Amino acid sequence: MIQRERIADNVYSFQSDLYAQVTAGAVVGPNWAVLIDTLALPEETLAIRDFIEQELNVPVRYIINTHSHADHAWGNCFFPGSTIIAHPLCRQLLDTKGRGSLDELRKNNIAFRNVKIVLPQMTFSEGEFNLRVGKKTLTLFPLPGHSPDNVAVLVEEDRVLFAGDAAMPLPYIVDGNIDDLTTSLKKIGRMGLENIVQGHGDIVLRGEIDNFIKENLNYLSNIRKVVRKASRRKYPQEVLEEATVESCGKSRVLIGGLAAELHKRNLRALYRQLFGEPPVAPEEEDEYYEEEEEEEEE
């Protein structure tokens, strides 16, 4: 159900086998543990809880939500008594969008009937937030781009970065900002890391980090070029549809085969972000004129 990997002494990562290779992490001290994100499905988060509480025999005292998205934060409710730390925007988004989305999901999926939104009790928005776990120092800091509320967690002694969705096999900006993500990726590349735990996908090892950063920055540059080219055409959506994930430097098999669909969403979202409206397709223009003609006949 989940893959577990020990990255360093008392530092673990967990990856879902069921949803988009989403990840979580844990840093374990002698008396208590810090959980970094939860997973998408309740049974996966409960499996992490069982491992920490039963096999490692310590409670989870703190949960760090890297951002508000369901696959990273909806499992807060399975750790009653834990203190949750996040960006203030994460708290706000969970309280608004999160509640509405969960209500809708409950109607069609009984697996979420016991899930409740639990809001972060501690928040920070600037600078760094430090937490000591046994002999480990965790440094939390904002790392926006995928979303405005994304924060990262650096295990200082091991140079392991839990980056949230600022690091993904395919950068995803639908809820974020391409310029912020570009800045964040460059920052990651300068940190002298041993490992990057991505929000989705496999751990990026030290020898792979430079190429990982280069490829993701190249992809962001390519989709920006595509969107600008599309803006000069009568039907921008046609240009966006021609630009495949492969032509922009990535593979469609990434993130459990979701990369091609996420790429399409990136292009449309970036077009809207840059030009303030969705890209027009020929059929959409036809529908517009048909509606005008109907109004004139009336």
C-alpha cells in the first residue's frame, strides 16, 4: 500500500502506491516524532501512524503540512493531540476550499466518511521556523510556486529537504505561480543537499539534483514559450494542444502516468495567469457567435 524508505538515521519517507506517488515523511526522536504531510487515502495515513506508534514506539507530536492540498493535509485528523504547523494560507485554504471539497468527496466515496478537516494551530509566513527533534534540527521556510502556501522542511544535519510540491517530477503550477516556482527551484539548487523528497515521486539523490533542477527549469521555460506563442494566434488553444509534454522536455509516464494531463492543465492555467482569460478554441468562438445570433433573433 505504501513504500517506506529510511533516508538517514531516524529520517523516513513514505510513498503512496495508490495515488500519484504522493509522499510524506517523518523525523523521529527518542520520545516523539514529527510527521511531514499525510497521504491521500485514509488507510495509507493510518499505515504511517501504525509504523511510527507501534514499530518505532513513539507518538506523533507535530505534523507539518507543506501545503493545503488534500493529498498532503487531510490526514491531520488521524493524529488527535498533535500540533499542526503550516503557512497561514494553508490554514485559510483548508478552512475554505478544503471543507467544501471534502463535503463533495464524502457524497461519492465512503472511504472519506471519517475524515475531518483539522486546521493548523501554529503558522508562520516569513523567515524560518526551527524545530528540534532529538539530535535533528528541522528548519521550515516558505517555498512557493506550486502553491502560495507551500513550505519546505530541511533536516539540517543530513541535508535532506522535504520540498512539498515545489519539487515534483513534472512542475505543476495550476494553483501557483511560474515565477515563484522558478525562484524556488533555483534556491533548492543552491542548498547543497544530499536528498530531495519530492511531493510526488521518488527521492532525488545528490548526484541527480543538478540535472533535476535543470530539467524542471527548462520545462517551465518551454511552457512559457508555448503560451506566449499561443497568445499571438487567433485560436490559442490549438497551439497549446499541439505542445505535448514530451516536446516540452518531460515524459508522460511521470507521476503514475498523470504527466500528460497535468501538462495540459499547466498550459491552460499559465495562459490564464499571463493573459487574464482562458485560451480560445475554434469551437468556442463558434458557440459565442451562435449565442449572439440567438439573442438577436429573440
